[in-house]
Amino acid sequence: MMTETMRSFARTLNEDEALATGLAERLNGVSGREQAVAETAGFAQANGFDLSEDEASRLINAVGAARNGELSDEDLEGVAGGASLHNFFVPDWFA
């Protein structure tokens, strides 16, 4: 289940291209899940979101499920609170 912080972060990334680009740049070169989760949480916190590493991990799991077609559009709406997860910030290798 997504927390309000997770939903807010996902929506903001989808609406703010500069923020999404910043996260993508921060994740560039990351080679493992643990590091990517830590970088995502740190980036979110540096930009005013109180996103824990656990929440970052769950958000990234939702992105992977969305990319793999494991969630219906209705499920995606419930998970992301209206934010699109299909073209999200996670590198392809990660999901």
C-alpha cells in the first residue's frame, strides 16, 4: 500500500520534469538495488519529501510491477494516486 508521501513524491516527479531529471541523473551509474533505494530516499528527502528507504523500495517495486504489466490501470490508480508509473524514474535494469 502506498503512503501519502509515496503518492506525493510520485505525482511530483511526474509533474516536475526538472525534479525527475535530477533523480534520473542521481541514479545514473547506480548498479544495485540497495544503493538505488538509498539514493532515491536521499534525493526525495533533499527535495522536501519525508520518504523512507522502505517507502522508496515499495515505490520502486510498484514501478517494476507497472512496467511488467502486473497491475491493471485501476490498481495503478490506487497505488500511485493518479501518477503514471509506466515511464517513471527507475532505470530499466532495476525494475
